[in-house]
Amino acid sequence: MKIVSADASHKLYDLSIFHDVAKALTSSLDLDAILETIMVKMAAYFEPATWALIMLDESSGEPYYAAPLERAFESINDLRLTTGESLARWVIEHGEPLVIGDVRTDLRVDRSALDSSIPHCAVVSLPVRTGGNVLGVMQLMNIDVQVYSQNELFLQTIADYAAIAIENARAVRRIQELSITDDCTKLYNQRHLFTILDEEVHRSARFGYEFSLLFIDLDHFKIVNDKYGHLVGSKLIAMVGHVLRENLRLIDAAFRYGGDEFAILLPQTSRDSGLLVARRILRAFRDREWKPEENIRINLRASIGVAGYPDDANSPQEIVKRADELMYQVKEAGRDNIAVAGFGIVGLGSPTDH
């Protein structure tokens, strides 16, 4: 029988870790799943008391905890170095690991930030970087610093794998977003409307939910293009997209249906509540000063149709058709108003109807 030495066994274990991480990278493009695999394997290897992954938001550049923020890390997150930076911010700015043997005694830690809730423990913060750019920080708490020092290259390699996974997943997400997003307004496009509606119909049918759909058409928009040109028209369309977004909840979804037509999906929202949202949007159109350019002011108005599931339709195509028909009722009645299934033209209501 061949006897495997302890050193050989350790190397085999290292190889198995690399194999599992590489497999995670190639088997999924879901960022959360990839990072979970990487962090679980890393945590199993170094056995820290707790760990977290801090990411940089692509838009704001601000750090946030991506996985997972345990209670013990809340106090560590409040720590500051004598330079005034948090542990994670220092790693982000310098692109180098930060190893603190004990946060309560290390002279680099600002003493004024310490309190009784912060335990005696070692913390290792490691940059997750690719191409010279730091994408985030891995933090391990209560890690054996000696074990880390002996395996620093191994851990950094795992962090580099995480960076590759992040970049790949983000690239795929950008491509996916481009395929479902309207360039001008940054709203979802018509194709994605029917995808989301199909999902919402199935979800609502399963759980007994209602939802509402608003169909919006800008009034006399052709006159804007004819008078001021399509560049001004495009700027105005982009402004409309912004106004719609700022008048919706996070769970709502706005779509550019095409040209000067828009749709808004209101999940778990009755038709009556959908009317309140439509009135809020109509008021926003009336109250806003529409200035696509400094010397151009436009009196922009909209016609809105409101239909609900399941009272008015039971399929994505039917509910879009019904809301569209209601919008055309408004057009025929003089524009700048709202029509609701089962009620017809309803008007703006009182100013307190929000």
C-alpha cells in the first residue's frame, strides 16, 4: 500500500480547492452562486470565526457588504485606522492586504473607535482585484494570522479567482441589460414587458394576487418632433423616462413600449390603487416644467389607460390590449386624462388622491 505523506495530502487538498473554485467559475455566470462557492471554500480552508465580502458599487464606487454581513462584523465595519480610513477603504485605496493581529492593540487602529463590543481578534482584509482595479475586499475575522502568513499566496489566488468571476458575471449582466433596455430612456423595452408580464401572470395566479398595468401615450408628440426636431424629441422622451421612474416604487417596472408610448407594471396592486398611481403621474406631467433645452419649454401632457389582472384580462397580450384600448378612449375624448376598465374616463380626482 502506498503511503501518502502529510505534505502530499495537504497539496492534494489545495488542488481540490482550486478545482472546486475553477469549476464554480465555469459552471455558472450567476455572481451570487460563484461568490458563495469561492467564499465557502476559502472559509473552510482558513477556518475564520466569520468572514465577509465587501464589493464596490459600479455606479457610486461606494463599498457595500455583498456576502454575508454577520453581527460580529458590524463593529469591525465601524473601525477606523489612525489615517481616518476604514479597514476596507484602506485596502481599496492601496490595493494591498491589511493584516491586523489584534484590532484592540494594533497601533494602526484609531483608539477612539474602539468600544466594549469589539472583541480581541485578528482581521485580514484582502483586495479582490483584476487588471490593477480593486473590485472589492475579502475580510476574515478571528483568523490565525500565522496560518494566513503561510498561505498568503493561496488566499490571494482565491481572491483573484473571485475577481475573474465578478468581471465575467458583470459583463454578462451588462449584455443582458442591453438586450432588455431602451437606450434613450434606460427603461425596459417592449420585449421585456411581455417577459415580465408572463412571469407576473403566473405568480399572481399562483398566490391570488392582483396587478395593474398602465398604458401611457404622450399627447401631440409628433408636433414636438416636427417643430423642434428629433434630437429635442429624444431629450424629452428621456425626461419622461426619468419622471416615470421617480414616481414609482422599487417593485414597479416601467417600459418604453415604442415611440412615445410607455407601460407601467404595478405588482400586487389593485385597479383602484393603479388609478391613484396614474393620477400621480398625470399630475407630474401637468406640474413639471418640460425644458429639453434651455430656450425650449413644452407643455407636455399624456393619456393613460388602466387595466387590472384578473378582472380585465388573464394573459399578457390581453392586458396590454385592454390598457391600450382604454388609452385610446382618452385620446378620443380629448386627451390629457385617464380611463379605467369598467369605469371609462375618470378624471384627475382631488389633489389628495395619491
